[in-house]
Amino acid sequence: MSIKNIRIVLVEPIHGGNVGQVCRAMKNMGFSDLALVQPNPDIEHDIMTRKMSVSAFNIYENRKEYKTLREAVGDCKGVACTSARVGLYRAHSATAREWAPDFLSIAAEGPVAVVFGREDNGLENEELKLATHLVQIPTFHNLKSLNLAQSVLICCYELFLAVDRFAASEEQSDDASLETREKMFDIWEQSMLDTGFCKEDKLEHMMMGLRRILSRGRLTDADARILMGLARQSQWAALSGRLADPDKLDKDDRNKPKLFRE
């Protein structure tokens, strides 16, 4: 599936800053086809149009402008109109996440459009009649309307994810083996004693707490080696510091080696 056939349509946009942010949102998600229906003439000369687009001003420069929404979407096989309103004629609305996969399957066959209404009043009923899909973005009930650029970003984001091209970074280190984990805990156990973090009578209790902390998620081999290195360095610092001053040694310290043992 591809997003190259998806057109973002803004109906009568008012503010240059919003249009600039829309361009940036589009570029963040790999979109480039922008259509404006009767935009405010001031947008073209508004410094905020360029400023808020950051590095995506070329999308605005390559925009197409139309007199009516019907002209803007006339060649489209699918038209998704966004609306925050509810009612009988909007009962079949879907969330952006629900809508995206089906819409992409239509985009694979030809051009489609995602339509966003005016900043102050959204889309009118006459414009919603052109929709093959209605999209709503769930919000907390006290404030349903979203900023224009926010709405565009959310819809583009869901389409981008639905294309399934995004690949999260993968962990480079394997999970730590049981043997490595237990070796790590042995080192930390000795480190707790050597650094004076706790005494023998509290050691088991503290080790159970440490095990609980380090067992809440995946622990890789690299993670375990870092933690072992930290414990060893703490031992070395504690022991070398006390051994440097004989007055700081107690009876147990005198029986410990100068350097820690693995």
C-alpha cells in the first residue's frame, strides 16, 4: 500500500500559520499532495505560512487551489471528510485508526482525498454529502474540536502506520541468560556489603528488593554487564578508599582482599 495517491484538502483555510503547520505535518508523515479550496488570500503573503512550515514550505508552493470542494475531489475514488459533530447523518463515522486501512486499500487503486474543514466552523452538510467515509477523532468530551494542523497530523499518522512501512528499532543485545543474571546478582550482593550499603542481617531483604526492581522487564546481556561493571567499580572505590586509611578498617575489613573478587 502507498500514500502517494492521498490528497490532503483544506476547505477555506483562514490562517497562514495553520496552513504552514499542515505542510509540516504532511511532510513528517510522507505526504506531499495539498489542495486548498478558496483559501484566505492573505495566506500567501502571511510570514507565518513559511515560518510554521519549517522545512516543508515546498508543499505549500506546489499546492493546487480550487473554487469548490467538488472540483478538488472530482477525480478521487474515495473521499474522507473529517467532522467533530455527531448526529443521525454521522452515525457511521469511524475513528482515524479504524478508517485508515480501508481507505488505503482504495488509495491503491487511484487518488483519494482526506478533507478538513474551516478552522472556525468545520465542514458544512453540503460538503459532507461528497464523503464516502466520515472520520472522527475522539477527544475528551468537554472540547471536541481540534486545531486544523493537529487533525491533519493525526489522520496522516494513522495512515502512515497503516501502510506498515515503519519499523521500530530493534534491541541489538540478546536477553541476559539466567546464568548471567545470577552472576550479576552475586556481584551486587557482595557490593552491598563492601560499600556498607547494608549489613549481613539485612542483605537478603535488600537483595529481594533489587531482584524485584531488575525483574520488571527485559534485561539484556548488555544491560547486565553494565550493572555488573557499576557494582564492581563501587566495590573498588569503597574498598580502596578504606584500605588507604588503616583507621577506617574494622575487623571484618582486615580480612577482605584489597580488590574485590568476581
